[in-house]
Amino acid sequence: MPPDFHVEVTDLRQVSALARFGSLGIQRQAHITTGRRFRLRVQPQGKLNRRSGVALRLSHTPQNPTGNDHALAAPCRPTVGQNWGMGSSIGANIKRLREQRGWSQSRLAHEVCRTAGVAGEPVGRQEVSRWETGKRTPREWLPFIAAALGVTVDALRTPQTPAESPLPTLADFLPEGDPLAPLSAATGRRVGMGQVEDLQQRVHGLRLADDVLAGGDLIRPALRELRSAVKLYREGSHTSEVGRQLLRQIGELAQIAGWIASDAGQHAEAERIYRLGISAARQAEDHTLAGNIAGSLAYQYSNTGREAEGVRLAQAALHDAGPDAPPKARALYLDRVAWAHTQAGEAQPAMRALGEAGEAFSADSPGTESPAYLYWVDAGELRIMESRVYTELRKPLRAVPLLRTVLSGYDATHTRELALYSSWLAVALADANEPEEAAAVAERVINLGADTPSERVAERVRVILNRLQDFSEVPEVAALLDSQQPTAAQTQPDT
């Protein structure tokens, strides 16, 4: 069995969330110590007992006999060949005016029915989608659509040449097809807020597990959870509010599942999951969540050779979230803009975004409400991003002190992050012409990553070894390179 993981927990709700997550099936064992006077023992079934010993055992679930754990169920798959183009001027105008108001298709459908004075909402999101794509012309509904959007019928009929947007929008990154369309006749059980709250706790448990486990451990349970959540939304019957909350949880689950898939090196799968999440968040009208998911995808783009796309999407995430997003969220979005510019070799915009991220975070206060999924965003994380940017821009005199300060107090249970952040310290030390110390840090990164099934850590090890090739005459470096000869042979030039 791999080494145990020790997790510091200061909130009993975290213990409860992790206990609920235990049934998802992880091939690791984690020990939890609370910061309170008493300790809890979490049984595999999730029962909480006061004990002197503390343990959370995440039991292993047998692998899917079909061997298709890495693929989402059919409801999540886009319809191949479905046309998302505008089929008419009316459809284009409806979409343009709806997006100007920041409405989802579900919101417009509701407003049209309210304006028409009809009960039962005979117009739904799917019908609005058909209007906007030109698949259907809203003849009898046109006056009510115009009234709901605050324009005349002639304005809807008149072709428009939309002004060029200064920034791309998240709509450009939605998935093809309609993977979140509810079935025309719901066949599943009635879904209430109880099921939504249960899903919310399981999503948070998955986030906490990601803090201490790598993508290779979590990819299967994460995809199973996402598949189940989408099935619940599509096949269950629920009120509009419950449906919106389900969409929000699907968005949060897609963000962490996409992150896990990316960490496991499954970038195409991660992108598809992220796009699904953006769609869910936008339908739930949660712009802060949509920005978080889009920023995660932008981060992947920036790290996988798609730097220009990374810049565009990171800027779109920031722009679409708007100035009213919580300070922590804006700081995170700006950090991702800074990283995207860094990877694109654009030093000045990167430095400017770093400064703006710090200003945004300074507006946060104990009384400021932030989404629960931003629990990890703090001043230390901003300093880490700042030091990484300095490292990539070859400013080691700025990077090294920052990294040393942050890493000296970093949570040792977060093995993957500790390995990743230490890897930038190794590169910065090499850039500062300190090869002996760089080799020592590199060896620590390699040891930390040995039992961490993270493709990101493996890639950083390759980057370090490639950078240290310039110091192969230094005995400490030569010894390290010799010990890692098979890995070093696989390294690619550091671009």
C-alpha cells in the first residue's frame, strides 16, 4: 500500500465532507488530526466517534468491468454534427440581446412566459436554443420575446452587424451539442434540495481529497461522480430552483474533475469536462463559478503549448465575471491572466496582472463572502504565483527569496503542490548560478514525486533535469543526472 497521508483538519464539516467522499473509492489511506481538544475517528461508512485515534479510510471500489471509467456516460457526450451557427437574423438578435442582459436561455424562457401571461412555462431553454440557432422561427412568440428583451419586433427582425468585442466571451468556449439538456419527459425520481446538499458535500469532499491525492488516484471516482450528477439533472424531475442549484454543483464538480483529469495528463478529457462545467455555470447564472472553470481551462492551455488561447480565455474569464466578483475570485482570475501572459513571453502584461491581483486580494476581509471552493486562495498562494512568474521570466533574485519563504511554512501533507512549487525553486536556483543547491532541491522534488501519480510533477522533473544539463560538470549535478538517466533521456528542450 502507498504511504499514508496526514491531513490537518480544523473544521468538523471538512471531516463530514471527507467521510461522505469515502464511498467514492480511493486506493489510498488518509489520517486526519483535528485542531480541537478531542479527535474523531471516521469509519468507512462515514460514522463519527470521539476517539483518541484518528483515521479516515477511503475504501477501494472495484474497477468498472467495462473498463470505461475514463469516459463519461452518454448523457455527457455532445451530439456530433449539431449546428450551433445562427440560422437567421432573428436568432442572432435574440442571442445578442439576451447576452447583453447577462441572461441564461432558461431566464429568457421564463421572462417570455411571464410576459405572455401563460402558466406552466411552455417555453423552455431548449426552445430558446432552437430560436437562437435558427432551427425554429418564433413566429407567435416574437412579440413576447421583444417585450421581454425591451425592444420592438422590428428590432428583432432587422439584421445587425455586431460591434467587434474587445475580448472573447465564455460563450466561445461552450461545448458542442447540448449535453445538459433535460429529457423531454423526466423518467427519474423527484429531486429536492436534500439531494443537492448531499451532492454539494460530496463535491467538497472531492476537493479536500485533491489536496492530498494526485490525479491518477482520483480520476475514476471524479468521473463517476460527474456522470451521476449529470444523469440526476437530466433524468430527474425538479423545480427551476433545484435545477439551477444542480447545475451549479455540476459546474463545481466539473471544475475539480477537469483539474484532476489535467493533473493525470488527460488534457483532451479535461478540456471537455471544463467546457461542460462552463455551460452548467452559465445556465445557473453563476458568473463567478464560470470564471473559475474558464480560468482553470486557460491555465491548462498555457501549460500545454496553447499560450495564445490561454491568454484569450484567461482574459475572457476575468471580463465575464465582472467587477463585482468577490475579491478572492478576481485575485485568482488575475493570477491566471499573469501566468498566461508569462507563458506567452509577455513580461509587462504579466507583471501588471500580478500587481492587480494583489490589489484585488487586499480588498478581501473577514466579512467578505467568497464561494467555498476558493478556500485555498490566500496571500501565500499569490506569492507562489508571483515567484513562479519571476522564475519563468528569469528573475531568480526575486523568485528565490519568495519561494524559500513560502515553502518553509507550506503544508507538508500537500505532497503534489510541495513538489511542484519546489521545482520552480530548483530552476530559479539554477538561473541564479547555484547548481549545488539546485541539485539538492531537485532531488527532493524527485523523491516527493516518486509516489505521486501526477503528470504535472513528472513534467516539472523533466524540466529541472533539462535545466541542470548546463551544469553537468558540477559533481552534485552529475550525480543527480546519473541517478536519473532514464528520465533525463526523455527530457525535451525547455521552451
